[in-house]
Amino acid sequence: MPQKLVLITGVSGAGKSVALKVLEDAGYYCVDNLPAPVLADLVNHLAEVGKERVAVAIDARSGDSVADLPSIVAGLRAFSGGERLVKLLFLTASTPALVQRFSETRRRHPLSPPDAVEGDLTPSLIEAIDRERELVGELAELGMTIDTSDLAPATLRAWVRDLIGIDNDGLTLMFESFGFKRGIPLDADLVFDVRCLPNPYYDPHLRPLTGQDRPVAEFLEALPEANRMIADIEHFVREWLPSYVRDHRSYLTVAIGCTGGQHRSVWACEQLARRLAEATTHVITRHRELRRAEDRTRTGDGHGAPKAH
């Protein structure tokens, strides 16, 4: 076995090619569109020829054989010593986001009928997306899910680098802030709503700031209900975290939402990450709307979702 094996899967158009390129740039030997049944043989061969870090993309293009992937991954993990050496990233996105990407690139979905036109926006494209979700959906349980619906390629690349850099000897606990006005993250395991707390947005001095800034933190920390909310969420996560560990989960994503994803949810995630830092092996934070704002500032228009691959 190679010292590190990363499997990338998910739905077409979610950015698997972007993720694979990140690993290639990091020195991984990369293979795209590998049929699932030959994965074990490929891994053994690459180990024999001295490839220590390997990344493989497997998806619906493998056909029905993709259903064999869970048992194949289980066998590789049993042989190699667990999920620390065999990691899986599952990339997904909302159907509207996928339709837009296929429209922009004029590519044909891998499961579209042979006579479908590239970039087809008729029901055949949506039906192909739905069929693919049914085919690969269960693979999300094998590793970490990344929802790329609202991610710019630069953000996805950064997240992949962060996740691959983690040695998963235990469960990785992620707190993700978001704004309800842009929808709940598809990769969330638990969702908490903090919109009931007073909103710093209505203070002109706090409006341009974020939940990572000290004045916003002081505003919220002065509110008894905000402190009770954090304490209650902390208690819930602590109470049930051992159950997720016993269920052999590698990742648990706790999503905290407020209206815009700028103040309350960001502050809550930062607070919870600090309080639960000792509860598991790895605790990380991710702020969806703050990263979107950074992407808009960098690109000038806010557009730039991963292209369809």
C-alpha cells in the first residue's frame, strides 16, 4: 500500500478535477476515471513501483461497478491501518448549480442520453443528475463531503489542501458558519439556527465587521441568551460526539446559521471550536459567506464556481 491514498468521488460538475489537480500539484500520483473494480490492483502495483502518495478519482463513469467501492475501500483501510492512510473526499453541489455549470461549459453529462446536446438544459440533464445522485450518493458516508455549490475554485482548492493535510487518527469536528439566505450547506450533519439572537448588523459600528472581530464578540458575549445558546450547543455536541465516534465517523460537520452568515454564526463557530478543542483529535472552522466575500473581492464579480468535470 502507498503511504497515503486519497479517493475523490461525487457528482459530475462538482469540481473533482479541481480537487485532483490540487493533489497532483502536491506531489500525488493521480489517476482519473478509474473503474472501481481495478482500484485494489492499481494501488498494489503503484506501491510496488514506489509511488508513496496516490490520488484516484472514481465516479459514475464506472457504471454500476461504483456500487462495489464501499467494500473495496473497507478492504484497503483494513489492510493499511484505517482512514488515516485511506481518505475519501465526496464532492457534491445543488442541482441548479450543476445545471448552470454544464450550461456554461457546454459539456454533456456522463449519464445523459447519447443523443443529448452538449449543455442541454432540458429535463434530460436534470434526470441524468438525479440518476447520478442515486448511483453515488451512498459513497458520501465513506469520508468527508464538500458542498461546492457556492464555492469559487480557489476556495475549493484551499479546503482540499486543508483536509488532506489532516492526519485522521480520530474524528474531525468541523464548525461551519453560513447564511440562511443562501441555503443550508449540503454537507452539514447537524444544523443550528442562531437567528433568534440580537443581530450586530443593526449597529452601524458593527455592521462592516464579522464575528471574528473583537467588538462583535464583545457585543454577543454581553448577551445572556447568546451565552446560553453556545452552552446548549456545546452540551449537545459533547453528549453525542462519542456516538458518532462509535459509528466510525471520520468527520462531523456542525453548521451554524444566521441571516447573512457574517456576525452571529461566525462568532458561534469560533466560540464552539475553542470550547471543544480538546473533545476530539481535530477541530476546524469554515466560514462559507466570509470566504465568498473574499472571493468576490479577489475576482471582482463573485463568480467562479468549479467548472463541470
